[in-house]
Amino acid sequence: MKLAFEPESPPPTTTIMSAETPLKDLPKVDPTLKGQLEGFSAVNLKKTETEEKVRLPNKEDVEAEKAAQAHLQAVEGFNTAQLKHANTQEKIVLPAKEDIETEKTHQSIFQGVTGFDKSQMRHAETEEKVALPAKEDIEQEKTHQNIFQGVATFDKSTMRQTSTTERVSLPTPEDIKLERTHQGIFQRLVSFDKSEMKPTETVERNVLPSQADIETEKEHQALRQGIEGFDHSALKKAETTEKNTLPTKEMIEEEKKA
């Protein structure tokens, strides 16, 4: 039987003491917890029975277990005498012509770098050139400096106090008239009486084509029939002649000057 206590204060920290530790240095138990432990009676405990629950496997677990067992039995009962002897053949893939040319190029570059003669090199001095600013850049920088100095040294005491006046723009007579018109239309729509409406019947009319439309359609039909019934055998063979235009004297002179 397991007993559980929930003390009101946290449990004291466990400290390992030697046999020579004085009594006053031993850890003290909280008075509240000490009183609860001393006044505890085992008679107040109730007898309980532990119920063990066994969870039965479902259908999927049973099927998975059967499949695993069958696979294990097949592996254990496998007959190795049915295996046939096989020889492993190692194939060496020869490089293609392009790979050989690439490798030769890499080898020649590597040999050229490795066998390079440094004594053939000439001493060179690096000259650092400082690009001076143009006249426009100097003028622009001066303008920026003057503006910055003016802002930094600005005297706020020279400023005068001003009052902001808010003006409310009244609507014009045209705006008032337009707003009244909108209000009147809205009120008539809201208060419209649908009982005053009369039922109407919709009459569908088929618009017949005019004489010009009929003539245009006939022309399109004739043109389509002429294209579809065209006889290709009536065409004559023609040869295309390409002409190369020679440049003029002026074009040759301009080309020479360029």
C-alpha cells in the first residue's frame, strides 16, 4: 500500500551529515509537516484493490503479427541448397575520346604551371592613382556642407510663434442642390410602393437581317467556296531570283571612314 502526502510547505533539502555533526547543525523539519506526520493514523486508510487491465490487440495488430511470424519462418526455413553459384564479372569502362582530350589539356596546363620559369618575369611596380573629384563634385559637396552648417547652427530664438487657423469650407450652392437631389431620390426609393406596379409581359422579337447583311454574307460564302475549291494544278512553277544589292560609292566611303 502506497501513501502519498502533500505538505503545505516545500520539503527540506536533504543534506548528508557525518557522525560528528552537532545536533544544532542538523536540518530542522517544518513544524506543520512534523505535526501532520506525528498525528497520522493508519486506521484512517481505506483498503483498495488493484485492478490489472489487459488490452487485447485489434485486428490490424493480429494481421501484422501473423505477417511477421510468416516472414520469420520463411527466412529460418529457407533452403540454401537451391542457390546457384554465380561469378562476379568486373567491367572496366574505358574513357571516351572527349575525356582523353580533356585529361590531356588538364595535364598540359598543370605541367605548364609547375614548370614555369619565374626568372623570366620582370619586376613591376604598382602605381596607385588617386582620382581627383571633378569641379561639379566639389561644388555639390560645398553646397551640402553649407546646408548642413546652416541646419546645425540655426538659431531657434529668431523664430516667431504662429497660430494655426483651421478653416471650415462651407459647401457651395451647387453642392447643396446636388445633395438635396440625392436625398430626394433616396427617399423616393425607400418609400416606393410596390403595390402601384402593374404586371407586364415580355415580347421577344427576332431582328431579321437587312439587305446589306444578306449581300455581305453571300460574298463571304462565295469567297470561302472559292478558297476551298481552288485547283492547285492550275498554278505555274516559278523560280525565285535572289538579288544582292552592291553598296554605292558613298556607302564605301562612309565604311572606310568608320
